[in-house]
Amino acid sequence: AMVVTGGLPVGGPIVGMIVDYAGPRAGIMVGSAAALLVAAIVVRYQRPRDLTPALPLRGRHTVYA
């Protein structure tokens, strides 16, 4: 929520100029591209999760799906 609140004064006029020049579809595309870029950056730099089990598994375990 803080990024949205802090980014609005900067991104709003920029997207407004794009909408005035190229139309509303271009503004939506720019906003979508920015969101996808941020999502890709977050996924890229997210810490890998520790996937080792908390308790060691011993013996033979059958998993039914």
C-alpha cells in the first residue's frame, strides 16, 4: 500500500501523458508492463525457501494423490 501511495504522484502524470498521446489502451499496457516487471524482479530476488523437512523421514512412505 505504501508503494501505491508513494508512487502515485510520480506515475500518475507520466501515465496521464501517455494516455493523452497514445490513448487509454496504451496507459493500461504501460501499467500492466510495470506491474509485470516488478513481479519478475520480486520473483528473481526472493530468498529461496528451505525445503528440508523439519523432522527427518525414515523408512518407506507412500503418498496417495
